[in-house]
Amino acid sequence: GQQVMQIPQYQHVQEGEDFTTYCNSSTTLSNIQWYKQRPGGHPVFLIQLVKSGEVKKQKRLTFQFGEAKKNSSLHITATQTTDVGTYFCAGPDTGFQKLVFGTGTRLLVSP
Amino acid sequence: DTEVTQTPKHLVMGMTNKKSLKCEQHMGHRAMYWYKQKAKKPPELMFVYSYEKLSINESVPSRFSPECPNSSLLNLHLHALQPEDSALYLCASSHLQAPEYNEQFFGPGTRLTVL
């Protein structure tokens, strides 16, 4: 079945440093979504990318969808302690009802 | 209202107990989902309901029994669970619109412990 891997598994940064997580799918994706889960919380939708090579920004967060639509990245500029959490990418599998989550990247930010 | 609610927040049950998890949304979403999440792992899909009908069952053991009484409610009935079933159970909902996938709204989850 479809597999979605993320690297790194875990990253610890100092506040103000940049952070990037990479997402790779075993199959071509029609679109990709990103979610954030705070410690003790639930996944919260951040963004969806649909077009090949698409780049979207949300304040300090920049999301990119690869040209081949098999990979994606999330870059956070100047991290803040509020960025702490696990970031998951997710792509649809067989139709549009099933979402396959990536393995996740856990981000810890020290003040 | 853009909220998915789940009850209870925490549940401790023995292996011979029968319990139910409940989920509710009032966003008019016609797709509802149950996920299981273990610590430090991604959510793992269990069931999908589309227009109140079960459309996906990810080969979940029969000790988990889903039910969708109406378009706003989703239940998960639990019976004879095993300790390895202890996890966070997340409910989610979304619109059903092809071809682009629709964002899922997650509830806060029920943290289940099976003794």
C-alpha cells in the first residue's frame, strides 16, 4: 500500500532557528495536506497543496509541493515556542475518502 | 460551529467491559472517520462513513463496532478489548467533494486504557 515517510523523525532547535520537515510518498499524490498536533492535542489542519511545484505561505510557514507530486516540505522561519508539536503530511489513497498520514516530525523549541 | 466533540475524554475499562465512544459534529459534513493513535505514531484509519453508510473498514477486529445513527453522530462500540487496544481514539469529519481532498476536522479524542 501507499507509504508516506517524513524526515527527520525529531528535531530540537533553539528559538529563532529555522526548521524544515520533508515528506516523501511512494506514489504520486493528487494533493497533499499538512497537519499540526500539539502535545496532548489532536491534529489540526494547516494547509492543502494541489498543483505541481506549488508554494504557499502562512506567516512564518512555507509549504512546497514537489514537481513530481511525490514529495513536499514545510519550512518554519525563526521558530517560536508556540511551534512545538508534531507535523504530519497526509495524502489521499484510492479515491478521496482515505487519508494516509506521514510518519510525522516532532519539533521541540527551546527558549 | 467548526468543532467536533468527543465523549468521554478518558476511559478506563476492563477486558470484559462493554463501552461506547461518541462523536458529534454540526458542520454538515457527510464523511466521518474513526482513527486510532498510539504514542509518537501517526493516526491510523479504522473506519469511514459516507452519507451515514460504512464505506471503509480497515480490517479492524470485530471487538470494535462502529455506528452512525445520523449525519451528525458517530459511535464506536467497544467489547472484549485487549490491553494493546489502549490508545487515543480520534474522530474526524469532512465534506465529500471530489476531486480535491477535503480537510479533516478532528475531535479532541478519547484516551482509552484497557486493563
